[in-house]
Amino acid sequence: MMKKKIGVYICHCGTNISDYVDVEKVRKAVENEEGVFIAKTTMFACSDSSQKEIIEDIKNYGLNGMVVASCSPKLHLNTFREVAERAGMNKYNYVHANIREQGSWAHSDNKEGATLKAIQLVKSAIAKARLVHGLEPNVISAKKSVAIIGAGVAGMKAAISIAEKNCPVFLIEREFFVGGRVSQWGEMFTTDETGQEVVTRLYNELIQKPNVTLFTGTEVIESSGSIGDFSLKLKKKPRYVKNVCDHDKFQKAIDVCPVEVPDEFNFNLTTRKAIYHNFPSEYPHAGVIDIDNCTRCGLCETVCKDIDFSQKEEIIAINVGSVLVASGFDPYTPKNGEYCYNEVENVITLPQFKRLIELNEKELLFNGKKIENIAYIYCVGSREPEGENTYCSRYCCTSAIHAALSARKKFKNIINLHFHRGIRTYGKQETLYYNSRSQGDIYIQAEDGTLPEVYCKDGKTMVKVKDILSSGREVEAEADLVVLITGMVPRSNNTIGTILKLPKGRDNFFNEIHMKLRPVETFIDGVTICGACQGPKNIMESVNSALAAATKSFSYINKGELETEPVVAEIDPNMCTWCDACTNACPYDAISKVSADQKIYATINNSVCKGCGMCLPVCPEDAIQLVNYSDNEIESMIDALAQG
Amino acid sequence: MTNQENKYQYDALVIGGGIAGGEAALNLASTGYKVLLVEKDLSIGGKMIMLSKVFPTLDCGACITTPKISEISRHPDITIFTETEVTSIEKISEGDFKVNIKKNPRYVIVEDCTGCQQCEEACPVSVSDEYQYGMVGRKAIFIPFSIASPKAAAVDIDSCILCGACERACPTNCIDFTQKTEYIDLNVKTIIIATGFNLFNPLLIPRFGFGKYKNVITSMQMERQLAPTRPYNTILRPGDGKMPDRIAYVLCTGSRDETIGNPICSQICCMYSIKQAQLLMGALPMADVTIYYIDIRSFGKGFEEFYQQAIGMGVNMVKGKIGKIKEKENGDLILRYEDIDEGIVKEAEHDMVVLSVGVLPNSDASGYFKKEELKLGFHKFIYQPDSLISPARTSIEGVFVAGTASGPMDIPDSILSAGSASSEAISYLIQQ
């Protein structure tokens, strides 16, 4: 192998590193290491001027190896690989040393130790740089199509946007109707458009796009492949109703159906039949039979000829270049007894309250009783000091205030009492809070560390709180209706996450790679996320993230081919004895069996392999090596670390 | 002044080179479109490049911005004009906008400048440094800041005495006092407005004493003191150079305040103040930090946890609005406020006060349009006619808005909004 001429650059990272690591001392300690041609320090290695300087050095001195000691490779490995590439060096001859997260930040209490550790880390990176050899990226062709999971507002908007870019879209919705949660809302802040109107607008736009294929009642049940070519297996449930259906006869079928079940669309405030329409403006415009609750009595068939119990579940296979996940959220369901939920009948949740406003016309009635005094209890299932959900659900303050104002506008004599923990109507939403107060809504904040209590006294429902404005004095109020302002939680049925192997954050929502640098990308190449499946968001924020994800998914595939990392596992067929251990260890199904020359051995599919290394330790023959992380290279790094 | 008849042609014009404009330009360029990015300042990077660490992950602001800036500035399909303003835009038809821009002279040939700073040493004129928010001085010829892009000197011609010392000192002869203002006509097919926001000027609230009491500073000045490229290399109060140990934050300075004409919440001040408080506790372990607030708005992903972490670190949170600030003879400050928890008016002494200044609209862009009207909303941010479903659309078809030009936003939301604007712009370009 050609002898290496290595350039070493040690970054101050402003003061992030140099506050604790003596950067100059590190430089001196490594400048005479074997192979090192030049060793420099730099204020910000990632800045444009430093990048230019490194490129000059590579060109002027003919360097063929490069080490930058800076932050985590998660942040800047690719930055410096590209620097190498622009200078004409093979980018896989670059080795990254992390002396910030693993050095200065981890050992801010021990400057000398941090410096010593930085020296060892840089030396081990140099040791690897002496051994690495150039690699060429795998170029694979990309299918020019995108699958979008979830046809809520985010998914529909992303689908429209990608379709507008002349790229075919498969929009896959688990429910029989599109529109997701927004279809359930009435008037919304800030435009006072109703959820139904928004969904109608999006649906009408969507169906005009010839390159969108919409699947409803359809779930993804299997995914294989990787960026550029995902194979998805879809399961499409039958509606048991023909696509073209006589409306009047269908209505008769609904009338005769003897089965009544709680209607999820109205959050169980009302019931529906086992054969049903979703709501007046359902999309697509077709009824459905809820087969789990249907008793097969056959009455509907007698009045409507478009009922078809012979319809079968279909399995559909599609291939796409990228997958965009917009699977949304669930509203938090309070536990039994949480603020008397499910114990006292006039305690309901915010989503139920919103439906209640929509369902009542002249008077606000709940269970036949007229409602005037309404108590709203905020942060139910959010900002829990003890519970699971420590996060703020972001949308609920504004949504609750808007609902309270809608109730006040639509019905007479409403008194709104808000029991909150600090109102968070951020940005322009502040005007709503202002309006609400000037219209007479009453806001009572609980003292820090205390929560309101709901209880029954003499047959009345009462709310009690330690009021911050009167130095913690207890304030008690009677309520005709208690509305629990419930936050957003991740979907309870989140199989799509398991199928696509999407990582989750500590709040259990899907997690992006980096909130600022790569806010809609995931660690699964080619899979983007957006909307409330990655955390609480309002509609505008969901749409913004949906369009950002659409741009990203489109940019992966629009050139028709893409490059993937050549850092993959390599199997030596002569050493492999085909014991099958590696195929079981591989989380990506990248390994398969081949037989050639009367020998059976394992082989790697380079475009699927992620280079995770799971197969290496299980191989009893040591027949697998990870390119760029070979035993040789790793051992040289360990030796350098051990020598100090 | 010259009026050049240059004919330039681009697919997209992005106005504003902050993080939103930069992100939008990158999205467009990586889809194959030719982009002109126009920035009125001497460097791209906007306000974000000036920040220390950013909430809630405490990534260093420069570490995130600089590589992005570098990617923007070397992208073959992005042309950047700094120190350039848009003077007029006229929509001829769908997909055809006639734009006139004014390129101000920098008096330095950027391509030849190596950033050696010898001109700075030679220059005899010292003035206040706006990039350090007035906390230190700079010369009349200067490199805006160490991670500026382009990293090249510029002459502040209003302060320059034309002594010629810089020209003699410059080893590459890149200083050129003959440069003139250029007016350039160009045609573009779509426009993204990413003109950002203005910071509230606390001089408008005289009872806080900003500008009069030296130890009352703005949050942006504190941001600079905490940044890696900071002016003092530590935290000092400007009055006497003492290291402060009782620091107060006054939230909602210029936000949620009808009296100064800005009733809305600025969306970022709670979080950046909590972040600065955490950084201060690291930089000055002995210091007490108190945050005076109305409501804490830690609403985003990981924000509430970040707020609780600050409380855990010992940041003192006081619910109460500051009424007035007085200065003692030794430069310490007395804050008069109503302590909501106790229900009484109190006074507290601090040795440094940080005013958490809010986000005000930058409505310059509405003045560019000559024929069509670029409408502003009620709060003078750019109006979003379809804010729920197409937040990036404006009142003019083919013109989109990204980032804080349409309202207060934090960095992640600005970046997503830039993604949204570029997606709409790409669709618009394809349909032309």
C-alpha cells in the first residue's frame, strides 16, 4: 500500500473544545506520528475558510489521508468527507476523531485528563488513517415514486405537493376515510375555516392529480428493501359496499341495521350503526360496513343491492423510492378516575367537547342537561411531573381557548372557567387569549406544584384549585361540565414504526435525525417523517413539516439514481461455512444464501446493508469484515489508544 | 452611480440569507434550479450565526450554521450577492418577475481578500461594532466577524476618513475605493421572501433604563457574550467590567405589551432566556440567575424538559412583571415588581439585567412590489392568505414566504417553514 501522507486538523470549536482541551498540546503530541505530514489547529474546522485551507493543503502537499479532531461524527463526518472529495482525495480516506462529546464535554472537570484523552483519540484516528483505503460509493437506481403513510392533513398536503412535481404518489390510509383528526374539528384558529372545509379542499385538490393513488382501509403490513427501492406489502380491507352506491338505498340500509355501537368520529358521544357513513362530507364518498360489529343479519342486503359481502381482503404489493410517514397522533385518554374521568358523567375531554359543540344547535346540552358553567382543566396528560408525558402538547392551550370561545359564540349564558398552569398561546395566538379575557372568560392558575381537583359535593360537580393570584387560597367552583384539556400522545397502534424500524425519542414520538439540520429525515435512509407523529404540532406546523418532508423525499429520488454508503459488510466465500447465524442477526434482511462452485455461502446485498456490524460477532468463522472498519483497522486504533 | 443594463436570469430569487433563506436556496438548488440569494448585510447567516448555543439541544449555533453556510456558498447553482438590496419587483406574468437590485460597494475585492486583518490594524478609526451589538469597537475597515461568509473585509464608508492606510497595508491590493453602487436588472420565475425579523428596541421602554444604565443589556448582547466568538472572552457587565453574580432576566420586553404596540408573544424569548440562564450557570458557577416572567412558554419538542432542567440547575423563576428599574451608585440595579406568588410588590437587587427583547416584523419586502400588493397581516408580518393549508403562500402568486418574515418562529420552525416555501416554489416552477 502507498505510504500515507496525512493532514491532521485539531478544532477549537470556538471554545467548546479549547476551554478544556489544550489544543496546541494535542497538535504537538501528534505532529510526529508516523504518516503525519502536517498538523494544524483551527478555530472552526467546519467553517468555510477552514474548509478552504484544508483543501489547499491537500492539493499543495498531495495529502492522501486526513484526520479532523472535532465534534461528533454525527454532526460533521459528512462535512469533512466532502472537503476531502472537493480536494480530489477519496472521501473514505478521511477519519474523524471526536474530541468534543468524548473529550472536552465529557471531562469538563479535568482539563489535563481531557487533553490526554484527546491526544489518544487523535492518535488512534491517525492509526486508522494509515490503513484506510479509498472506496467508491454504491450507485443504485431509484424508483421515482413515493409512498405516504397516513392521509390526514399532513399526508394529503405532502401527496399534493409531490404529485405536483410530476412524481407518482401512493397515499395509504388505515381508516376508510381521509382527513384524519382535522376532519373531526369544527371552526379552527386562525382562519375560522372548519376542519371539514379544510379536508374538502385538500381532497378536491388531491383527486385532480392523476398520479396519486389513494388506498383507504389499507395498512402497510410488510416492508423490505431500502432507499431507492422499498417493497411494501399492503393489506386492503373490504368495505363490503360497492364503489358506486345508490345513496337513498344506502340510507335505508343504515336505517334497518339493528346494531348500534359508539361512534369514534364523535369520540363516543353518539352511536352509529354497523353500516354507516362517516360524516356528511366523507371522503371518499362511500359508506362502509364495520365488519367487526356486524351480526350478518342480512337486513341491509334486503334494502340495498350495493351491499356486497363477497368482497375479500386484498394484498397489494408496491415499490417506491422513498416513504413519507405522516401517521399522526392519538388524543390522550385520561385514566379512569383521573380528574373523575369515567367516574363522574359530566367530565369529558377536549376532543369530545369540540364534537359536542358541533352536535348541538341552539342549546348546549350534555346527557339532556343544559350546560352553562364550563370548567376547563389544562395539561391533562401533558407536563406531568410524575407521569409518563413530561412534554407540553403545544396545541392544547390555543385549541381549548378557541373551543371555549366557539361555545360562547354559539350558545347563550356560557361561563368559561379556565383552570390552567400558565397559558401558552405562543406567537400570534396570543391575540386569541387576549380576546378570550376581554370577552369575560375567567382564568385561574394553579400554584406551581399543585394541580386542580375535581370532586362531587351534594350531587354537584366541583373544581377546586389553589389560586396563584390569591397567594394559594383555595378557590372552588361548581361546573355543569368539566372539560379535560387532553394533549397529544403517540398513536397506540404504531405498527408502521415497527415495520419501518423508525427510532423514537424519549417522548415516544418518532424521532428525526437532528431537529435543526435534518428535521424530517430519520436514521432509516429514504424514510421521512412529518406532522404530529414526530411530536405535537398545530395544523400550520404540520403542513410546514409535511412540505419539508415532501421536498426531502422528492429530492432523494428525482434524479433516478442515488449513491449509498460503501461501508458495508463483506463475506469471504472461502471462509464461510453457511451456518445461517448472520442472516438471523441481520436486522435489514441484507444477507442471503448463494450456491456456486459446489459451495453454499452467505452473500451481502450492498444496497440493503447499512454497515451496522451486527453480523460480524456472530460469525464463528470470522468470515465477515466491515469495510472501512476491518479488524486490522480497529486493532490498530485499539493499539494506539492502549499505548497512550 | 451607474445603471448597468446587465441581464441576469435565475429560476428563483431568495431574499434574505439567514437560516430560512439559506435552507430554501439549498432545497431549490439541490433540486436543480438556479438560485440568486440576496442579502443586504455583509455576511450571510442572519441572526442565527450570531448565537451561542441553541435550545433545547444546546448544540453550538456556529457548529450548525457554518457548515450550512459553507454548503450554500459553494453550491454551483446558488449565486450570492451580499450587501445587496432589492429595490423593485414587478410581476410581468406568471413565472416572470422583473427585479431590480442595488449592490452596494464593499470597497474590497472579495475574491482577492485573504482575511489577514492587516487593514484592520492599520485603520486609525474606531467605531462601535454592530456585529457585537455595540459592546466593543471595530475599525472603519473590518471583517464583520470571524465566521462571516464571505470572510472578507469591508469598508464602512460613513466612518472612513479616506486616509489610505488600509490600502498601503493590504498585501493583496484588494481594497478598491473606486467601487460604485450597481443597479442590476434581472428576471426570475419565482421569489421566496426570507427577510427575517427585527429585534425590539428597548429604548422604547424608558422605565427599564436601557441606554441609561450601563448594566442593563439586551438578550442579544448577552448572546454575544456567551458565543464562542465573544467579545470579552468571559461574561462581564459593561458598566465596570465586573463579573456579575446576580443576573436578572426581564421576559416579554417588547412582547405581549399593548403599550408599545406589540400585543403578540414572540415565541422564542422564554426559551432563549432559559438557555442563556443554563449557559450562565456553567460559565459563572457562583452566579444567581433569576428569570422574571408572565408565563413560561416552553411548548416545543423537548422544551418543557429543558425548562424543568433549568429549574433543577437552580435557575430562580419568579412570576411577576417588572415595573421599573433603578440604578444604584455602584451600578447595581433595583427591580420593582409584583411577586404574583406572594401577591405583593417587591424590590430586588441585581448587578446585571438582561432584557429579553422580542421579535418585531420586518415589513421591508412589502415595499419592493410595484404593481401587485404584497399584503401584510394585522401585526405587520407578511400576510398568509391560506395559513392553515399553504402557510408559505402570500397575496401574490409565485411569491412565497419562509421563516420569521411571516411571524415569530424558533429555528426548527423556521427551517421547516423554509422547506415548505421551497416545496411550493418548486411546484410553481414545474407548473410554469
